[in-house]
Amino acid sequence: MTCVIYTCHNVVPLAAGTEERGTVDLNTFLRQLSWLRRLGVRFIPMSDLRAWLLDSKKIPKRSAVLTFDDALISIADHVFPYLKQQAIPITIFVIAGLIGRESRFSTHASAPLRRHLDLAQLELLLNAGQVEIGAHGYHHVNFTRGAGDDLWQEIYHAKEILETSLKVEVP
């Protein structure tokens, strides 16, 4: 039994020959998903993978979990319509302190600002029935540089905000 976790950040249409750090071209992404499906890969929710790892559920022989870090707006704008049509479940790891805000993927001032999904958009995606939510911290800090209360804030405060705001369990 195997399971691959395919993680993306930003998926948008890119002009031919261009690259952007942390971004996958939408057409490339769709070709990759199609290729995986032709290979017999079945996409499963993260909760099924977790249950399998805890020995309480079986998963298909060739499984994959599709996740999106940072909860960028490109999920709703470009990716989700296709995923919904294909019934592909996803997990979105949300940075609780950046919901509905803009941020830079990089510390470089020239890096583009990217908008994060707001609560209404997250609720719409959740209501579609094939989206799970996970916490990706509160501020998106480097855990190896934090300690004590800072890490508690990053992990537990983020979980609490997501569970309260979205009325979902965040394992």
C-alpha cells in the first residue's frame, strides 16, 4: 500500500516560459492530475490517510492526498472548479492569521503579494463537501526558531481560530 501527498501553494495560469517561486502553472497542474489518474491513482481525503496510518481504515492500493498550503485565493479562482467536477478531495492548510489578507511568499520586497482565502470563501469550499481544513500555523513562522508560548500561539491558537470560525474539527 502506498500513498503520495501532492502539495501545492499557488496554482495559476502562467505565460509560456515563465516561472514564479512557489507557483505551478494551472495547465501543468491539470496535466499532472490527469496523468496520475491514468496511472490508477485514487485521490483520498487526508482524514482517510490519517485513519489508515492509525490502522483503522483501508485505502486504495495507489492513493494520493492533494493538499494546498497557505490557503491562497488561487484555489478558489483556478483549481477548485476542476477538482469539484472530478470529485477530487483536498485539504487546505490555512494560516489563521492571514485569512482574507495579502502576504508575500518570500521575504524579498520584489516578491508578489498573494491574497489568502477569506472566511466566506473557505466556508463555500467546505460546503462543497470535498474539502478538509488543517492548521498551517497562525503567522507561518519557522518552528525551529520558536519556543514556548510562541509555538503554542502558532499551533493551538491557529487550531482554535479555525475550529471556531469555520465550525470544523482541525485534527
